[in-house]
Amino acid sequence: MVFGILASNNDVKKTLRELDILNSVIAQLAPEEEVVTHEFASLCLANMSVEYTSKVQIFEDGGLEPLIRLLGSPDPDVKKNSIECIYNLVQDFQCRLAIQEFNAIPPILELLKSEYPVIQLLALKTLGIITNDRESRVMMRDCQGLEHLLKILENKEFNDLHIEALAVLANCLQDVDIMQQLQLAGGLKKLMNFAENTTFPDIQKNAAKAIVRAAYDPENRKILHEQEVEKCLINLLGVENDGTKAAAAEVISAMSENLASKEFFNTQGIPQLVQLLRSENDELKEATSLALANLTTADQNNANAAAEADAIEALINTLSCKRDKAIANACTVLTNMATQEALRIMIQGQDIMKAIIQPLNSSNTLVQSKAALTVAAVACDVEARIEFKNSGGLEPLVELLHSKNEEVRKHASWAVMVCASDEPTSVELCRLGALEILNEINLSIKRKNNFSEGAYNRLLNNNLSLKYCQTGYLSSNDLIPDGFYDAGRIKTGTKLLPLKELALQKPSDRRAIILINSKPSLTYSIGSPPRIKLSVSVSGRSTSSQKRGKSSSTTLSPTEEKSESPVQTATTASKSFIKEKGTRKGKLRKEEEKSKEEEETPLSSKIVESNVGKEWCLPSDQEFCHYISEVTKSILPITNLKEQIEALAKYVAGKMGGPVSKESLHEFKWEHHISEIEFQLKSNIVPIGLIKKGTFYHRALLFKALADKIGIGATLVRGEYNRAWNEVKLVDQTNKGVTGLSSLPEEFIVDLIFEPGTLLKIKSREAQNYKLL
């Protein structure tokens, strides 16, 4: 008695452990001992078993078996102390296994009939622990344990036991065979009626949670659907208690895996869930958003039903919720809805591209992943991408590419691939370092994914200047746009400076940057009003500028074309690089004289000084516009593709200095000519139309640019030692084609310098010599 009472004190517990008396106390549980001895010995063990060390010692000293035996004692105090000690012991997995060996469930079930609520409650709590194991649930079923539980639920006087009874029932309902047995006995219907009709919110919530546990199994979902559980859940969504509504929403989430249930909730569940999504209760938001996420996954009808219930605004507001799971669920619903164009437009109209930035900046990887996936789904339109870029969304998106989480990296790569669908966004992504990060990812076998490779290629395909500088190759599908420039070969991972920054640099001895541009440009001559130069429009076959949605331009008159000499054109083009704010001719001359007297400063400081007060614009290229006009009139009408290619090759060679024999190639002084142009323009950037003496890579670039304008499919390949060439495919339509052997397409290199217009078979010795291999 003394030990039993004092063991409730923590200091006494510690002393008793040190004295190692537990084995002696367990010995007092022997059948021949007095009931009062059993009472206080079991009380001592119940108090000691609260601590883990004593719990282990009681089990190892064989205390569990006599405690189970004492559950049948006629004395209620012995029963109470014994079941309390057992409850403490079964928190440990080894003790739960021993419970099955000692067949403890029948005597525990008998305690449910006790007239003492505390004994019933302890028995239910113990069953709630041990029924987490499949073997114990089977024993519960075989011992008619479900009937005992249902009787407790049906008895309104046992309201204080209902929550614990529902917890045990929830464990049991995980098994299909128990679920079927309960259905046949009418117990499932009783459970749903109990859930709907009980007036106690906590009990109602736990009843719904019991159904949740059952609904996670596919076979159980079929049984629940047969019992029309959906109607019960709709009613539970309308109760006042938020916890019950959250539990009902959780059941709907699980039941949405059943197609029939998913269809049912289309009209009778989704509107209520959307309404609950506006609640201030974050737990309820999380549960309802999960239900909507599961209901709209791969189901366009439910996605439309959610939109009709005005879910979009509520979902976007949920993106600023404090619960990470609620945010992730809202992103999932928006992603599911965005698969339909009409709904995607509605979502874009609710400022989604601004709202999604906060989830992208989250520290939770689940939120990051789902937010990036939402960007990939919604940013399919140009306007959405522009808004996303202007709102500062690209920066956090690029940062997610650094994530160590595979799912985050994958979805971020996907989003980058979608955002890189147009040139301005692609250029901005490259500026933020996305290309370098993706290249690093793709070099790793473990980190790369299909989307990272696709995003990398998409960025290059929409930034052809960078693509050509890095890869040295443009395919026939890569149509050279206005503003394209060839800055020479750069290493993978190296940043290519924008054309504006290159234009503002002082002339140097570096390789000239060749510019392609047929757009008009405002030019300011000092002391005269601005004059607009218009580039030539191309009719007939669709051009690259027309295919990319760019506005066409007006053809120059013959008098305008002849009015300026090449030197005058070069001077005008150089003036078009920089628009001076105001015309201060005298001051400009003084500054030039002063700059000659000053000592040399570093290049970076020169660039900064030259940028002051100046605004750069893309220079026009009248000569190139004239080329387009001529090839459109003379070569585009030719119907034979081979003849078209030959004519264009001869045209390009004629504009670039004519044929050059192999013997006199070293005497072809194109470098001096390019240097003169750079000196006249006072810039490293040279519009291609100004080049009248061009080598391999100048001619190949011009051929590719003009071929794209008139619809001839040609590649552009960079070789070594200033070599570059174009490859074309010719298909024999008449079985008497170029080769005279077959109708299969063959690849040829176009000779632009030795014998312009000659087509060299790709594997021939002549082609290899042309490529300098």
C-alpha cells in the first residue's frame, strides 16, 4: 500500500527504480495473494509504468501476463489498475505483440461491460492502441468486438465514451473484410446516421474521421458509395463546427478516387467546398482545398463546376494563406483548371502571375514544386508571360533551379521551358543565368531531367544569337530574326553580352560582330531633324519576320537606294547606333579633342563614360534590305529548288567579293575591309549589308539570312579557322533528281566562294575540303 501510493511521486519513482523492487512487486500479483495485495501491487506498477525505463523492466520481468489475468478480478480497483498499466505498456511495439500472444483482447472487451466509466474508457484507449496492428483487428472481429463498439455508440448515456469508441472503430474499418462484415450487419448505415444526427460536435468530427480511415482503401470506397456516403458528407459540410466540416472535406478527398463519387460531387459538393474555401479557418481551408484538388484532377467537368462556383478568386486568395499545404492544394486546383483555355484566360484575369510569386519564394519544397507547376500551366500565353516577367516572377523561378529537391527542379525546369517560348522572356531568363544553371543540371546524371534539357534547348532556340555562338549550328527551322548577331564562338556556360552593351563599347581589335537587321530605325544627323529609314518588305513566301508576328515594312524607292554611297551609308548607320539628346555640335568637338589629350583609361570606364546621355537603338541596314528586295523579285519566283539555291549562292558570292580560287584565297584581304568598316562606324558591330568583301562565315551567314526570308531551308554550321557553311536538303520528286539514283532526300553543302552555286555532297571529298577537314 505504501509503495502503491508513494509511486505516484516522481522522486519516489526514481528511488524505487534504484532499489530495483519491480520484480518483487510483480511477484505479489500471483493468484494466491490477497485481493488487497493485487490492488496495491497493480497500483504501484500502474504508477511506475508511466516512465519508459520502468515500462521496459516490467515487460522484461514478465509483468504483462499476470496483469492480463487480473483483468478478470472481481475487484474493480484491481481491474482499473491492471488495465491502466497495460495501456501504458502497449505504447511500446513489443508489448503490443505480446498482447496478441496472451490473447488479451477478450478480457479487455469484457471490461466494456463494466459499470465504471473509468474502466470502460481505459479499455477503449487500450483497444485504440493495439488495433493499429492488423492481427489485433482480426482478433477484434473474431471476438465480436464491433458489436460491443456499436452498442456503446447507440447508447446516448455513453456520450463520454463515443470519441474513444469511434477511434477504435476507425482503426478496424481500414480492413475490407471488417468493412464488409459491418456493412452486412447494418453497422455502416448506423455509423453514418450517428455521424449525421449526433448533437456533439467533437463526436461528429470523430465519426467523420472514422469514415476517412475507411475511405483510403479502394474496396472500402466502393462499399461506402453503395451506402450513399456522399449524401451524408454533403450534410456534414453544412454543420456549424469547422472541425466536422474539415473532416467531411477530408472524406470527400478520399472518395474522389472513386469515379462515381467524383461525378456525384460535381453539382452537390463543389459549390459547398468553394464556399468553405473562403473561411478564415486555415484547417478548413486546407481540407477543402485538398478536396477540390482531388476532385478537379483529370476531370474537366469538375474544373468547370469549380469555375462556375467562383472558385478562382478564392483559390488565388488562398495562395497567401499561412498553411503550406493549403497553398500547395490551391496551386494544384489552379493547375488542373488551367488545362482548359477558357478557364486559363479567366485565371489570368485574376492577377495570378503576381499572386504566384509569393508561393515561389516559399521555403517549403511542396509549395515551391506546386507553384512552379502552376506557372508552367498558366504561362502559356504571351500576355501572361509578359505580366509574369514584369512582376518579377522570373527571378524566384530561376532560383528554384538550384533546388536540391528533384520535384522542385523538374517543375521549375518545366516552367522555364514554357516561359522561354518567346524571345524577350527568353533573353531575360538568360540574363538571370537560367541557361548556365540548366547546363550545369544537364551535365549531372542524377540531377538532369527531360524538362531541364527541353528548357535549355528552348532558351537557345529563342535566343539564336547565343545558340549559334555556343553550339555553332542553326538548323533549317531556326529562322534568323532581325537583331541577330554573330559574335564568334564562346564556351558553353559563358554569358553573351547583349547587343546594346556591345554597341556601347569602344572599337577594339576583337573580331567584328556581324549584325542582321531589316527593321527600320530612327537616325539623328547632327544639326538636322530625325529621318526614318524603312526596311524592305517581303512578299510571296512567308519570311521569318512574318512568321514571328513582326510588322512588315515598306520598300525603298530606287532613287533613295542610289542617293547614298556605301561610305555615306556606313556613316549614317554609325549615327543610328547612338541617339544624342540634343544637338550640341561645338561641345561634342571640344569633348573629342579633350579625350585625345587624356591618358588611356580602362575599357570598363570608357564604356561607362560613353553611355552618359546616350540612348542606343538597333541600327538599320539599307543594303541588306535591298538584298531582300532583289532576291524576292528575282529568286523567289524560281520554281525549282535546286535552281533557287544555286541562284542565291551566286547572288551572295557576288555581293561578298565574287568567286575566289583556292590558290589565291590567301590573297583575299577581307580582314582589312572589315577593319575599315569598323573604323568608319567607330564600333565593333558591322551590319552585314556593309560587307563587300566577305569570307566563308560572312557568306554563309548572309546566305542563311536571305534563304530564311524567301523560304529556302538551310542550316548554318560554324567550322574552324573562320570557316562556316550551309547545308541543304534536296528531294528527288521525279526519281531523276540530282543524283539520279533514288527519291530519298540528300544533303549538300553550298559552295559560296570557290565555285559559287555548286552543290557538294555532304560526304564527298570536295565537301570535306570546303569544311577544311
